[in-house]
Amino acid sequence: MAGDKLQVTFETDGSLSAPLTLSYPYNRTLGTTYARFLSSLADRRIEGTKAQDGRVFVPPAEFDPSTGAPLNDWVQVGDSGTVVQWSWQPTPFADNTLDEPFAWALILLDGADVPMLHAVRASSVADMAVGMRVKAVWADERIPEITAIRCFEPVGG
Amino acid sequence: MRDVGIVAFAESQLTYGTTNTPVEMIVPTVNEVLKNAGIERTEVDFWCHGSCDYMTGQPFSFVAAVDALGAWPPIIESHVEMDGAWALYEAWVKIQMGEANVALVFGNGKSSAGDMNRALTLQQDPYTVAPLWPGLTAMEGIGACAALQAGTVTERQMAEAASRARRDGAKNGNVLVSGSESADELLSRAVTSAPFRDHDLPAMADGVSAIIIAAGHAAKRIAKRPAWIRAIDHRIDHQNLGWRDLARSTSAAIAASEVGVHNDKVDIAELHTTFSHHEQLLINALQLRTDATRITPSGGALVGNALMAAGLSRFGHAARAIFDGTADRAVAHAQQGACLQQNIVAVLEGN
Amino acid sequence: MSDKAADKPLRVRMPIGIDYKWCAGPASTDYLTGLKDGRLYGRRCPVCQMVYFPPRNGVCARDGVMLGESVEVGPKGTVTTFCIVNVPFLGQTIKLPYVAATIILDGAHLGFSHLLQEVEATDVRMGMRVEPVWRDKSDWDYSLENISHFRPTGEPDAPFDDYARYL
């Protein structure tokens, strides 16, 4: 509306620019597999699906990656696991679950056969190593979202 | 199969922070590639565009982009939400189907429009990955960690790739960063986003790339020496990083095998290396012999990564080497997604 | 998932947002800074000579070339087509019925949409001559919303041939 003054900037070449935020308030239907996985997170349990070859997928696979068969066999896995790979986030984004520099890791949860991506709260790069043990830190709010796990943190570190 | 060749290539001056709109960015490069080919726009019977709305910051931006084409009388046009290299693939299919003879394909990206590292999170699973906002660099860092740990890539190879890209970039001119540092010098620098040093990351750019491909007689009429696309194939790995072996690029290896990279010598290979460890992963996947094949002589995306255009530019630079006789047989590669998820590989020949 | 499925949340809020810097480009910069001063600027295509108001994305969509010189147009114009809105919709703020018109400003060759008021909807017609009614100057911004609406000038209608090729 006229009256709400736009925050325009004149660039060095005289042309106009303005900040623009595009946001999409998606409200996603989950389907039965993700509904169960995410609602189990809200109950502070981590569950995965078992493929026909016995591999346990966390987050769950809706269909067997090898055969395409629907997977309905559920397994609860541990909330601790082992870092398989990691990288460092020196400057967190505003919407990360952690606001200090932290690590990302593929974490193989105890009882799972496929690692999942999540944040690891570590004070520095020196605290990170492949093979280290980490444990889930649950968010205060019990929500059916992946951020129900706020992050993982080193065990005994 | 019809003989289809790349007959012209144009690439905008790479910048960071252009004040032009995406459409204003596209027009000069589209006109330049037409001029390079020496044809009128009415001779183009199929147009295909690669771009991404999340990068442009404008829903349905590809519709506005048609303004750049002079689409009157109406044209036959298509769009892929992918790097322009996939637009080239669609055009190649269209020509193979006999529905077109001359196609103009282009890709454009304005990396300076926002924080693209963060925005590229949206390529990931929206339920279990995207809400965490890992960003592309973090995901690529996990891929690099996997490769380093498995020994399929070494830190030195990453530094060598970056060092060569910066030196080749200096020769190319149309890049955002260049330098003459040795791999040793680069290795002595600080690790910033472990396992990466700053030079392991792509220099994000605003830019446009455009290519004209044509069938048989039309190709011979337009170009003295077309870069014939002898084979082209693209493959995709699973989106979920945890399900993949990140120490190798399985999809690139299959695509390379399908197009017969090794049926003959490879003079040059233009690889779409956006993070330095990709180069060795791709050399492994394509089984390139670095003593016989010149790797990415343009400098590549490490020194100027115009999102959605940089992959098509690899096809352009590979074709240019055929045009000018520097190469008789070249490999062009482009990728999309995190950790080399999707790969397209083509063999180009001059004869 | 069997009986318990009904208790489970099947829908989850997953908003995404991305911040951009949107650059207007040279053509729209002239257009927007003109509006801030209460003036109307389009741009001329160097090939077909058509004057675009607004200058769209700075290019001639017909010829595929960058638009050229900046041209002041209007402020009066001609209604080419129009639509009488009778149906309320979410977020609608204007009293029904109202008229959304496509207007070609004098000197321009591309229509744009604006609100037509100070006239009975049933009296609006193709070819009607109209002029802008500006908001209070203190409200002006880099926006076409500086014009509150258009209203009839009372001049004789433009002959059909004058605007037929721009329909």
C-alpha cells in the first residue's frame, strides 16, 4: 500500500533495489510413513522401517530402495549413534536449530543401517571426529517435526 | 539417430551483484549466440530454458523469461527447473524425434539475489532434511568427508584442482576469481568450513549461458566444424545423502559408461566441478587419464559458478575446443543437486 | 498404521522463506522513480518503436532486444478493455461493483490494468478517455499505487482504430 514506504536502495549505477522475502506457508500432508516417524519423534522415540533385505532405514524409507515394495515393518532404534561423516557450519543460518557454530553429521543410530543427517552441538572442529558417539538432545516442544530432535551432542565429551 | 551438433556458444560476462533483472541479463547472451551462429531467431524451431525460481526469487520466472526471446510470432518453447545442460538434453531429444532441426538452449542464474547456499537446501527432502536448513556447503562438506575418509579423493587433489582452476581462470578471463597459487600454498590456508578451505568452494556468480544445437545439414550450414554430440546420457542418484555412497559418483559413472567415454581418446573434459573434491570424484567416475586428458581448461565453476548456467557452459567450452581444433574429441559434464546427485555426460567429436 | 492413524497428525506446518535483494533494472528504475515524482515513464523499443508502459522486464517481448530511450507518457489514456467486478473475494477492499480497466496511456503502446472510478460501471466503454487521480503527495512511494484510480476526462471517446491493434 502507498503509505507503507518501501525500503529501496539506489545502487552505485543509480538503479533501484529493494529487499524481498518470498515465503511459502506450506502445510504438508505426511502420508502414513512420515506421519508415524514424525509423531514418534514428538513422543521422543526414533523409529525406522525395515527393508526386505533387513536394513533399517532412519528416517524411514516409504518404499524399499531396491525393490520398490512398500515398507510397513517398523523398528525402534536408539537415540544414540555414531558419526559416519561430518562437516562444519561456521556461521549458522537463523533457522538452524543451533545458533552457535556447529557440525552437521550423518549419524548411524544404534539399530539403524542407514545414517541420518542432523546437527551436532560441538564447541569446535577439534571436538568432531568420524566414529565419535553422539546422543539426541530433544527439543522442549514435543512437535511432529524433524526438529523435535534439537540436535545431537557428543557423549562423554 | 540423427547427427546433432553444437554449432554456437555464448556466455555472459560473469559478475556478482548485477543490477539487471533476470530477463535483462538473458537478452544480450541470446542475441550473441544467434550472432555467433549467424542465424535469425526465426530459424530457431525449438527453445529450451534452464533456471530455478528459488534462485531467481520470482515465482514462474521462466514465463517472464520468454520476454527475452522475441517470441513473436509465437515459438515452441520449454523449460526445465535444472541447469541449462538439461535444457540441451531436452532439445537434443526434440531434434532426435524429428520435431526440430535448430534449437537454442540457455540457462541463467543470479546467485547474488540472495543466500544461495541456504536456498539450495530446498533441493532436499522437505520432511526430514529441509526443515533443518543444512545449506549446500554443509552437505557437500559431508560428501567431501566421505571421499577423504574412503581415500577416493585426497586433500592434495582438492588443492590441485583449485590451484589449476584458478590458473586456468586467469587465462580464460571470464571468471570471478583467479590466482597463481600452488597447491602447497592453498593447503597452507585455514580450513574454514571443515573439511573445506575457502578456495574449495565455488565462486558464486551471476551469468547466462546459451548454446545452439542443430541437426545434420543445418549444423554443417551454420558451423565450419560442429561439435557433434555422439552420445549423451544423464543419471540420478537418490536424494537422501544417507542412502548413498558419497565417496563415489555412481550416477556419473553409469552415464560415462553409457556414452562410451573410453571408446576413443579424450582430448579435453569440461567437468562441472562446483566443489574442489568433485573433480577427482568425476575423474574416478569417468575413468579419465589426467596424463592424456586436459581437465576443465576453462577453469570451470570453481572460479565462476553461475547457478543453472555453469553446467551448460561446460558443454559450451568443450564445444569451443572442437570448433577451434584444440580438441577432436571432448567430454562435457554437468551436475545438479547435492553431492553430485544428478549427472549428465556427453561425448563431442569434430569429425 | 491401522486404527491409531486417525490420532496421528497427518499434516504439518513446514513454512519456508527466502530473502532476496530484488533489482529493478534500468528500465523499471526510471518507471518507479518517475512514479515517486508523479510522472509516468515508459521505454521505447529501438526495433518496433513501441513504447512500453510499464517497461515490463526492460526488454521488447516482440523483438527480444533491450528497450531503449525513456519516454514520458500520459497522463491521460484510453480504456481498451475492462471488466466489471461484482463478486466479492478474500482480501477484496474496494466497494462492489467496480471496474478494472486496461488503459493505454497517450504515447504508449502497451496496456496496463488499473481501477476505474467516479463513473457508473454501466457507463464504462471501450475507447473511454481517462486520467489518473493521484493520492496525496505525502503518500507517494516507488509504486503505481500512487495513482488511486483513473476517472473519465469527459473528452469524446477515442476512435476504435486508434487502439484496435493494442487489444
